Amino acid sequence: MKGDKFYIFLFLTPAFLISGIFLYYPFFENFKLSFYKTDGFFNSTFIGFDNYIRLFNDEIARGSTLNSFELMLYVAIFQVGIALVLAIMVNSIKRGAAFYRITFFFPIVISGAAIGLLFTLIYNYRNGLLNEILVNLGFERVLWLTEQSALYMVAIPTIWNYVGFYFVIFLTAIQKIPQDYYDAAALEGITGFQKMTKITIPLILADLKTCLVLAITGALKIFELVYIITKGGPARSSEVLGTYMYQKAFVDSAMGYGATLAVFMVVIGLTLAFITNKFIKNDKLTY
Amino acid sequence: MKGKKIGLVLFLLVVSLFLLAACSSKNSSNEQTESKPQATENNEGKEKEKVELRVVTTMAGTDPAGEVFQKVLNDYMEKNQHIKIINDSQSADAGTIRTKINTDFSSNNEPELMFFFNTIDAEGIINAGKVVNLEKAEGVDLSGYNSMLEQQRNKDGNIYAAPQSGFYEGLFVNKKLFEEHSIKIPTTWEEYELAIEQFAKTDIIPVAASTVDSYYVVEHYALAAGGIDHYSAKLADQDSTWAEGLDNIAKHAKMGAFPADAATLDLAMVQDLFKQEQAAMIFEGSWFWGQLVEAGMAENVTVIPMPVYGSGGQTGDIVGGSTQGWFISTKAYEDESKREAVVDLFNYITSEEILLEIVAATGQPPAKGQLSDLPEYIAAGHKLVADAPAVDLPINDRILPEAFTYIRESVPSIVNGTKTGEQVLKEAAALE
Amino acid sequence: MVIHLAEKGVQRLTFWEKFQSRYFSKSKYGKLFIYLCLTLWSMTTIFPLVWVVLNSFKNSREIITDTFSFPADPTFQNYLKAFDTVNIGKSYLNSLIMSGSVVFFVLLFGGIAAFAMARMQFRLRGALQMLLIGSLLIPAFATIVPVYKMMIKMDLVNTYWALIIPQTAGNLPFAILVISAYMATIPKELEEASVMDGCSRWKMFTKVFLPISLPSFATVGTFVFLWSYNDLFSSLVLVSQEKVAPIVVLLSNVSSQYGTDYGLMTASIAMTVIPVLIVYLLAQKTFEKGATTGAVKG
């Protein structure tokens, strides 16, 4: 369209200006820190690529990365999947839809600290809910957080906690599909499952892709629940990049190495998002 | 159409400038506040110059000292109408205070007075000359302190922080549970191991401990294995008794000394096991008494020193000291308009009367004078410190934080047998 | 296009699809199954809120010992203590002002940027998209120190702007991505029709795309509000003084070296959750409106 250049510039400038100054510039500072051995304040020594060399030889970082990938896989499949199914279900009913829309949102509203405490109290060996039930039924107590199980045990609350988030986004997207499309389809005999695969999903593909990207990037940043529920343990078996980075930067005051981990997170996230983008073809979908 | 375009540009420009310009407008308002003292100078004779002091401490939140401290500041402002104090305190648990204070000091935004950790956390600030040497500072009164003042002396020979209170760590034992199971409260290492063995047979957890947040456990096991001489070693020495201590933790874990889920428990959950009388012993610090009183079980509890079997010391040596103190920032001290006020406030807060008033809220051993009317159990703790042949700081206040975290978080790996104490120490020392 | 698909679909109904339509979508049991699933899930989501509210009437000790039972001896102590130690009213107001402003700026700047990203063609589009995705990955831990230093330089620390500006910057990428995904699938005919009517791009945005995308704005607004409101970490660093402190900062002070006061913690969670639920309910209204306008126009 004529004059578009002007509008593109006008519409994009404020957002990218603000993000540029208060998000990209600080991150650039963080990037610079990754070349220093530093507490971030008074003691700084330029060490070139040493932090990156350390990163590639760091066993804990390697384990955390693998754990993060595993969590990411669960999150992308189950969090987004469950949310999509729930959204389609809620969209298909008339009575009670508002009730589910509100209640599904509850876990997001409650802070991570509280959800973390809740699950700590569920898994706790001595007095936890699960073991109380077992003891009452006459069974032995079970150690829920072991080196083998800990990652799954934190994946459950992590997935559950944010299903409502994707649910709301999907529901918003589905509801923009005009009813006459379904009506037309119904005339042609398309109902139920077909309605979902042939109309609903193709028409919200852009939103689905965005959700996948959000899930992948979100999974890399997972921190709070893991930190509270397992402390990354037992014996670092559930350590993820988010917890490791927090530990380095804030518990250990090793800002330089923490910054390196942050850069690393952004790099893998971008690579994965790029792959996702290629994977789901970006056909300009309109009605 | 063109007019609308321009109108639109103007609108967006105004809104985005509004955001960014908020900055510059604040800048000028700042200059105004800075020039205020000059303006009030006209009223000289009648009033003293108005001074604004920012004080940062960790006494906030439900820290019992927080309320008392605010009251102390209010009293002071009442007496000194020309001084306005901004209390910028934040609980140390929030985890942001170290970052905040270090950023403040490195960005020329330091508070006038602060109550902060005089440990490795303040090293950068001290080395950069951002806080004053209190012994050389004019008008600063450092009289009346007990040995806690000497503990603040920096490697360079100067004192930058004036202490308020101290703390000690030790083995808290539930006397009632020991009596009920006819087990002897341990005074030697053998008795300690025996107590573990005997409690392990019962439903009671012998020692409430986390092996991941294993601060106190690591310290006390190192102390037991080497005595205070080895305990005070540097990490670089890779002292073999530290490694022995770490291996002892694994040995006791196999005996059932700790909770089954010790590798994922946080300190609050650990404390809770003790408070619910599900565990007989716990390694904790003197601040723990507050919780025990609240739980209504302080009378049943006593604190004992870690039994030492190593050759470098004796039972009775304890981990403790005084790691927090009052600092005056160099910037405030060198500012003619503020020096008098900040020194006066410093002297007021560290005077024996006020110091005791603040410390009384916590029951910790004070750095000046004596607390009176102490409950028996707290007095016993203070006696523990007074009788100790030797006291040294916790390990994590002495060594590189990264290295200590590495040791602490590796304990579960030692327990499950994938690493040895020696190996962990070596790896930790490599981080320094 | 749909009709076309539909024709094909009818011809190729598989056994599974026939099974589907017979037993799920058309039959009573299908509906019942759907309601069963939804209700089961909603039970898991209602549970924590009930847990928080019930526990807020217990003392700290009972929360750990009897966390999953009704309070034996309900106490208002936690709420009284919270009201007593902190100036709740003022901090609610602070939260509202700051998070409200963040939502406003994010939706304003993010909305127009999303429109440009979704409906206009330009060379850097792909690169900007990647930049936006990249910015989702930047952890707040990594930027807080430089941001704090900038705020000190601009003398904004402990003013509302200290939190509003970085949070706006941090949430813009999310807003642009989600809103532009929504706008991307709005029928092309609408765009063409408005061009015929002689609309400028700005008018096209305000008259066509904004109203249709309102549900998306509401969704994004809700989440941005939520994140801004719950962002304890940035708030502790940038706006910790009482005159500007948001509610989460004041209530976070419940923990100290004497251990965490879980009673006070659950009470404060109950108190922080209420405004967010109100915001969500208000946004829900917009959902319904947006949905109907969409249907009418489509």
C-alpha cells in the first residue's frame, strides 16, 4: 500500500525504541560481562572466552541443559496440547463455559512461591499429602523425589501451572473464527473431530505457532518451581539452566559466568524457535 | 489526510517522549532537591540545615528488630528535627539486597549509613574505598565494645564496620525426646554417633538436616573432624579433615541420621521437623531461638557445642562471631553538609542504650553491654559463647561463595557415593 | 476454501471419524465426556486457591502439620498482622498505578507494532520477528543490574517510572507476538474493503483491526498485568521504598531470618490474588464483546 513505509516506521519505532533502550541494551551489557571474571561491581578481570570455555567443560551446565531440553519437550507437548484440547472442548459447550474459563485461570494467578510450597507439602516424605494417604491406606512411605523421578515430579506442576495461560490464548483465537464457517461446514456434513482438524486448527495455526514458541522459550527460563520444590536435586538431578544461572549470578555473585549462561540460554532458545518456525510452514493463512 | 498523518505522528511522539522524558524531568527535580540546603541556609540561626539521610539495613519485614529499629529512627528524628531519615531496609532473605547495595555503591548512589555483612560480600566496597575507616573518622565513638569489634578488623588493619550483635551456631537438642528414649545427650563424638544409632531405630529422625542447604552441617562436621585449627584453614589448603568431615556426613546418612528426603529439603522444612518434635537434633544458629519460642518448645531445648574428635581443638570450640556491622559511606563522610549528621546518627544507633534496645528484640549476644532478664535457655547460649576456647566464622563467610556453594550442593553426591569429600574439595578449590 | 475442503471431507470420512461423530459430538455421551474432562481439570485448578484461602486462616505451624484439612480453629490473625505491619491500601494503589500503566503502554505500543508486523510487508520483518522471539528469552536476572544502574543515573529509582519503563520494555515482545499472530488471520477482504473506503493505515487500525482484535488485547492485557503485578524481583530492586512499593514487595517482607511465616504468606497471597481475578473478570467481558463483533463482521 502507498505510504506504508512511513506507517511501518511510525508503528514500529516506539516499541523497538523502548525495548532497545531498556531490554536490548541491558542485555548487551550482560553480553559484555560474559567476557569478564567478575562479581559485576568492583572486581572485574577481562578473560576473553574463558567463561565460554568453562561452560563447555562444565558438567553441571551440561546436565542442566539436558534437563531443560527434557522439560521443554514435556511442556511443548503436554502444556500446549492439553490447553488446545481444553480450549476446543470449552468452545464446544454452551452451558458452564464461563465457569471453566475462570477456574482454569486460577493457578496462573497464584504466585510461583505458593504453588511451589503447595507441591513441596504434597511430595514431602515425612508429612506430605501423598505419603499421608499411603500411610492411612496401610502402605509404606515412598520417597517421591529421587534422582530418577525428580525431573518428572517438577514437570507435573510446571505443566499444570501454565496450561491455563495457553488455554486462554487458544480460546481467544478460536472464538475469532466466525460461526458461519462452522455452519457452512455443518451443511456439508463436517462435524466433531473433523471440524477440529479441518477448520479450527488450520485457522488458528499462527496462534498455535506463537504458543509453541512461547512454550519453548518459557521452558528455558523455568526457575521458581524447580528451585522451591527440589532445589535442583537430589544431587543436581533436576537442575535446569534457569536455576543454575540464578545460583551463579545471585547466590554465588559470579556475575560473569551467570551472564555467560544467560547468553547461552538466548542462543539455544533462538535456534529452537528458528527450527519451530521452519517446521510449521508459515503459509499466509486467511479465511 | 496529510493533517491526520501529522496529528498521528505528534500523538505517538508525545506519548513516547512522555515515557522517555520522565527521566530528564526527574533529573532536574533532583537538582532542585540538591540545592535545597542552600535555600534553607537563609533561615540560618533559627534552624539547622535540613539533611536527608538514607539508611539501608537488613532489619525489615518480620525481623523482630525491624519494628524496634524504625522506632529508634523515629525517636531520633523527633529529637533532631532537621534530619530526615529514609529507612530503605530490606530483609536479607529477599536475596536482592547484596546486588542492590553493590550496585548502589558502584553507581555513586550509596546510602549514608548501612547495616550490612562485613564479610566477602562487602570486600569490593571496602577495597574501592567507598566506606570510611571508623578508627580514623573524626567524632566516631567506638568505645565500650567487647571483642566483637576486633573481629571486624579488615585484612588491611582498619575497622570499617561497627558490630551490633553476634551469633553462634551449635547442636540444638530436644531434651524431652532424649529423656523419653533414655538416650544420653552427646558430649563426645562417640556419644553423638551412638545417639544417631539409637534414634535411627525409633520413629524419630536423629538429626534434622538438609544435605543440599547443608551450610551448618558441613561446618560442624568439618569442625568435629579437625578441631578449630583445621576448621580455620583456607580452602586452598584442601585440609584433609574437611574432606573427612564431608565423608562423615555420608557415613551418618547411611546410618539413617538424616531425613530420607534430605537432598531436596530446604531449611524451613528442616526446622519444621525439629519443631514438630519429629527430629531430636538440628544444627542451627542462635537466631533459631525466636522460632522455638514461637513454637512453645524453647524450654525443652538446649544448645550444645559440636563434639570434636579431631586433634586440632577441643569440644567447646564453636562456629560463630559477628558478621554484620554499621558502615558509614565515604561519600557521606566527605560531604560537609552531611558529615555531622551521619556521625551523630551512627553514634546514637551504636550507643549502648540504643544498641541493647535493638538487640533485645532478637536475643542475640550484644556487641556492647549485657542483656538483662534473659530466659534460661538463651542465657545458656550466651554462656556457650563466653566459655568457648575458640570461635571462628562460618566457612561460607570466609571462602569464595561459588566454591562454598559447590561444596554444599555436592554433599548429596557424596552421600550417594558418586563423589568423595576429597574430590569435592579439590574441585571447589579449583574454582578459586 | 472451506467448502472445497468440506466436499473432500465428506467423501473421505474414515471409520474413526464416523465413530467420532456418532459417539462423541452427536451423542449425549460425547457431551458428558467433555463435561467430565473439563470438570476434572477444573477441580485441580480450584484446589490450590481453596488451599490458599483455607490455610490463610491457620497459624504457621498448622499450615505444615495439617495443611490439607479445614482450619481447626480459624484465625484472622494473619490478615490482621498483614494489615498491621504494612500499609495495604497505599500499596494496592501503587500496584494498580504501575501495573495499569504498564498494561496501557504495552497495549498501545505493542498493538500498533503488532499491526505493522502482521499486516504490512517489509524487508526486515523476519529479522524483527526473530529479535522479538530472542527477547522472550532474556531472563530478568540478566538485565536487572544494568537497568538499575540506568535508573540510578536518571534518578528514577523509587519512582513509579522505575518499574513502569523496564516492565513495558520487557513485556512488549510478548504482546507484539501474540497480537500479531491474532491479526495475521483476520480476513484480507476486511483490509481491502477499508482501503476502498479510503482509510489510511491508522484508520484501518483503529476502525477495523483494533475492534476485531479486542479479545487478543484483553488476553495480553490480562497477562501483562499479572506479570507486572507479580514481579517481586524487579520491584524489590527498583521500587522498594514504602511510598512507591507495590503490594508484593510489602507482603514479601513476611520472611525473615526467623523463618518463613507461612500463615502470613498464604494470607498475603489471598490478598494479592483478588485484584488480579477482578482484572481477569473484567477482561472476560471484553472477550465476549469481541467475539460477537467478530462474528457479525465475519
